[in-house]
Amino acid sequence: MSHKSIRKEKDCLNCGRYVADRFCTHCGQENINPQESVMHFVTHFIGDLFHFDGKFFKTLKLLFIKPGFLAEEYSKGRRADYVNPIRLYIFTSFAFFLIFFSVNHIEEEDLSNTTRASILKPTDHFTPEEFSKFTAQFNKGVPMDSVTFQNYKDSVVRLDSFTWDSNKYRSIAEYDSLIKTGKVKDGWLDQMRIRKQISITEKYGPYGWSKFLKDFLDSLLHSFPQMLFISLPLVALLLYLLYHRQKKYLYVSHAVFTLHFYVVFFIAMLVGVGLDELDDRVNWAILDYLQLAFYFGVWFYLYKALRRFYKQRRARTILKFFLFMFSFFFILLFLIVVFSIKSWMQV
């Protein structure tokens, strides 16, 4: 609370409503003189900062030492002393992905070691110089006569990385023409796949597989925040179905429980990322065991939180824990498949 004197006027400077006492009953703003000294401004800022930090660290402490306690407190209406679960989730997820993306990079060079397209032996139809010339023409869309193009395709097949159906066709227009004349009878799913393959070949060239794979994995990796955010209501729904007989728990209660679990998950993964980076530098065997302990600790924490919050017997909690785990990984797998298709189509 400010130590400044109350304004004589009784109109709130924020909302204009009548203020009977120090605080507006409509918007909560303190009815004090808006002119303030630098010292008062700094003091007020520091007070607010440490007030938030105090709630934040208290919330984190209780979150870890008492699994399920904060969700229980929220369902009972005791919320003023703790950070709101949505704010806590946003802050921890932002910190996690900021650090995660800063230390995890997909390098084309690493992918090229295993996927870079290269000729196994000199081609039967062209010298290396001729092959390079025709590759440049192909990448630029320069027309070739049918014999040269067929010989070029035969040469491209001699690669140590995989080749796909799009190598049979010069362009999407050519493929569509063959579909219309009935010379190619692919189903709609194969047509969609082959058209995408042709467009990838046109964009990256016949030897651009490692570049395409890097862009695809980058797109998929940066979809993880969206993936986890979308999984939140699905996981809360899963808990709602598992505990639907306990009528006192509304869907929001399960959502709050899920938010708190995700916060613990993010923090544990941050520790895991830190241990992994340290292991790369010092190569201590004990760090591998510590990472494993943290990952298993997250799931043990989940069991303890379920036991405390839903207050069911140990055997029933263990059964629902394994049902939850199976369903949770199925949800994540489903989202990974969906976002993989999305990344494939966007690249």
C-alpha cells in the first residue's frame, strides 16, 4: 500500500466511478495523487517486483515439495497467495523453449553426412562435366530433349540417398497430364504425395535432400510449443474421463492440475537440458544417471500428485496412472503425426 495521501476528490482517475475509501471498489486503483517523486516510483516498483517474486518462489516451492497441493488449494478457492497457474505456465514454457531452442540446432552438415546425394560411380551416359551442366539446367527448369532427360533420370537414380517417385516426372504439369490421359493411375493420396515430392525436387534440386530435411525438422521442432499447448485441453479431458465419477471435480479443476504438471515437466526438462550440455563438456558418466533420474522423477511426481489431489487408494491410482500414461503418449504421438504432415506440406 502507498504511503501517499488520499486525493480530496472522490472520482477514480482510472474508471471515473465514485471512491468512498482509499481504493476504488470497481477497478481497485488506489485514489492517491498521481504526481510522484522518483524515489516513490522506484520504491513502488521494487515492492511490486519482490511481491511477485515472493509469490513465484513460494508457488514453485510448494509445487515441488507437495505434488497436487496447489491444484487442491485452487479448487478450494485459496488463490491469492500463489501465482495464477496460467501465468505460471506461460512464464515457464517461455523460459523452457527460449533455452531449448538456443542450445538445440539442426545442422545441415550433420544431415549431409548420412543423406547427401552423391553419385556412386561415373555415369554411363555423361561425363561429370556434362552431368553437372544438365543438373544446373534441371534446377533452372531448362527444357531437355526426351532422350537426354531419360538418360539424366537414369543417372540421378545412382544415388546413395533414397530416390522417390517424383524423379519419374519433369514437372507437376507433366504428371497431371499423364493422370488426365490415363497413363498414370495413382489414387488421390498418391497424387498428393507425388505432387509434393515434385515441388520439393523443384525447390531443392535433385541433391537437396539434406537441405529439405533440415527445413522439415526445423519446422517440426518449432511446432513443439503449439503441440504442447494444444495437448493441454486434451490431457485435461483425459483426466476428466478417468475421474468422471468424482463429481466435485469440474473440468477446470483437471485443467489446473494439468497446468501445474506441465510446469513441473518444463522445469525438469530445463534441468535435463542443462545436464546434457554439461555432459557434452565434461563427459562424466554420473550425469547420464542424473538425467535419467530426473526424467523418471517427473512420472513419479505425477503419481504422487494424482494420489494427493484425487484422494483415491494406491491400487486404483496406479491403475489410472498407467492408463493416463498410455493415453498421454498416444495424444502426443497423434499430435506429432499431425504436425509432421503440417511441416511436410509447409516446407
